Amino acid sequence: MLLKQLLKNLDYTLVQGCLNTEVTDIYYDSRKVTPGGLFVCIVGTLRDSHDYAADVAAKGAAVLAIQHDLPAEVLAALPDVTVVKFESTRYAMALLSTAYFGRPALEMTMVGVTGTKGKTTTTHMIKAVLEAAGHKVGMVGTNGVYYPGHHYDLNNTTPESYELQKILRQLADAGCDACVMEVSSQGIMMDRVAGIHYKVGVFTNLYPDHIGPGEHSSFEEYRSWKGKLFQRCDVGVVNADDPNTEALLEGHTCKLVTYGIHAPKVDYRASEQYRLLRNKEMLGVEFTLTEPDGHTLDVQVGMPGLFSIYNALATIGVGKVLGLADAPIHEGLKKALVKGRVELVPISHKFTILIDYAHNEAATESLIETLREYNPNRLVVVFGCGGQRSKLRRYGMGEVCAKLADFSILTEDNNRFEKVEDIIADIKTGMAKGNPDAKYVEIPDRLDALHYAIDHAQEGDLIAVIGKGHEAYRDREGVKTPFLERELIEEYAAETGVE
């Protein structure tokens, strides 16, 4: 594709070279550049890839996209390379990639979901109701990329813009007529979703998270970036009960559809009272829905808790905006299951064990309070915290588990380059604050911790293994090794003859 075709919707300055240069592909990793490629120089937090201009030119890069001027001697040494300057190369890469892959988002109904909690579950629910209505759906998010017959993992909830556009092209080429994706605040801030307009944007809730070095400088900034989604969609389906909704929607340009339980005026309301559903393979809820015309009906969700009701309300709002009938919406909500999100591992009729991705204070508190409703004999939590992440998570999760769990098994998560003993010490600091008399045991190896939880389970126990959820690896000192908790639990149960 000619460079001038890629530049059609961008403001730029041609520093040198020719706009008729043929571009074979787009790169932002200098190690992957091949002859004829366009290399995007990005100013990162740790390095500036403008420093690799000469290296990628030597590999045959035909075009350099720059954000700041290159040294005169470097530019002079690249007489055959076309150089184009942009105000922001991250934004430019998004639009260049959009053009390179033929604007695939325009070929599908795009639904974007943002919020602190519930993004993954809500995208799965929306996917389920769309498929129940006969749509062919692609999904992009924390659990990876899904489209009919395919699944693969991602490094980020919202991939880099080039990767995202490549994925969207795969989905469109596979015949998907809809795409449901998680839209992280980082994804918006770093222009990964620039160039994409959504038919529907969804806001689930907001809590302090992702605040610190390399993420957001403050809660207000975090909230502001989340809100940008509602300047990039036709309709926003938003949680009217969340206290941050009004501030988050400041400057929105979309039509709004609201949902909630307590707000005085909402389009889709769930009853405050709900019924618990439980069998060996499912913890769920049933609630009464009131629609905008006052019509009421009962809705069953195959996942437990108040947060599942909120996620279901968001899904119902999206379904209604997209014109779906009641039957597929309700069918999808009953069947929607999410790997690593309150996922039961049915190994015993005496106790219940589940895995969940809860990895911060708010998610942990919400999960434990939800599980308490099912009146277990003991509520046991197996958890650790990730290395090289905010210590506030450790204190918070420790405090919550000390207050709300009957017994905790402290172990590793993805330690990365920290010692598990140091992380557990931080968790214990939080536990001492929450309940100095809390009962717990320390088992640094997570596999040993899983075995301990099963070996010491009592009849009627509910065991929540939290923090990793869907993840299929364990990260120790930067080395990732296979570690899929569901499989490990099932294997140990089979080996030991758990009944």
C-alpha cells in the first residue's frame, strides 16, 4: 500500500522522501522490521525508539514515523528513507494501522466495555446474548481473542493499536458481524483504540486501581480516560448507581441508556431482592427486571452475586439498544460462563471450590460478600498478590480477607522479581489491621497451597482460589511456566480420589 493512502486521515509533515513510497507492513518493534516496512518511533516510559532509526533503516525500513526531530547526522545517513513527522506517533500508528488493515471496525457492530470491575464478565455476557440471537461474534479482552473456532491469549486487555486492527481484520474476514471488546483506560490513554467508533459503549463501575508509576497519576485522571469512551460511541449504556458516573460522563457526546437498582430514575432496573440459584456446577441468581415501559419479568443469570446482576443489566441494555428480542437475551444470560470468573471446579459433592480473577481489594470484598450469601460451613480463601505492583493491593486484600473469610491460605501469585516472603509479609500487615485474630496459614508454593486447600476441606466449605483466574502461567523472576489452576485442581482430585 502506498504511504499517501495510509496518511489520508492524518496531519503530518513530510521531512524527506516520497509519499508514493510502497509500504509492506507497519512495525513498532525494531527487532521485527523487514524490508519495505514503516517503522513507528514511539517515546516510551523506559526507552525512546527514535534511537533505533539507523538500525531499522539498515534492516530495510522504507519509512520512519517520528514524533521529534532526529539528529542531523542520523537523518543525513538515511537519504533513501522517507521520514514523516507527527504530533503523536502513538495516535498516528493507530490510524496508519486502521488504514493498512482496511478499516475492519466499519464492517462490524462494535461494542466497547470499560470500568474497573466486570469488563470481562460483561463482554462474555454480551457475546452470549448476541450469539443466542444468531450473530457471529468476535471478542477481545483480558481472556484473549475469541471468534468462532478460534481462541488465543493476549498480553494486554486492550492490545497495541497495530495488533488490535490486525485482530479486527481477522474477525471481519472470519465473517463476524459484531465485536465486543474490553476498553481499558490505558488502551484509551495510549491511543490503542484511536480510530475506532463504537455503536455502544458500556460503563460498569469505577474504583481506585491502576494508579501509580507507568499507569495513571491519580484517580481523577483514571476516571477521565475511562470517560473518553463516551465521546467515541453512539449510545452509552451506563451504571446510574455508581457515584462516579456523572463525573465520568463529563463531555460525553452519545445518547445515554441507564441501568441500576437504587438510582431514582433508570431505564433498566433490577429488584433489590433476588433469589439464589445453586447446583453442583453453578452458583447463580434470579431477579426481577423493570423495563422503561414499566413491564416486569424475571431474569436468571448463571453467575452469582450482586455484581452479576449489574453485569446482566448492562448486557440487557446493550441487547435492547441493538434491537435483540427478549428470548435470546435471557437465554444468553442463563448460559454465559466466563473462564476464571467465579468458575466452579466440580470435584466434590462435599465442598465447593471455585477460581476467580479477583486481584484487588474491591473485587475481593465483592466476591467474598457474594459467596457469603450461600451460607457455607467455612469460607476459605487461597490468595497471594503480584510482585512489582502497588503494595496497597496487598494491604487491602489482606484486610478484607481477615475481616470476611473464615480461613486464609497465603501463597504466591505472579511474584515476578519480588520474593514471595516479602509479598506475604505485606499481606499479613493488612490482615493484622483487618482482624488481628484472623486464622491463616502461609504456603509459599501455590501448587502446594491448592493441595492443602483440598486436603483440609470440610463438608460444606466454599473454597475461593483468587487472583489468577483464567491465567495459564506462573511468573517467577520473569520466567513464565504453565500453571492453569482448573486443570491442576482436577488432576489432584483425580489422583487423590476426592469425593
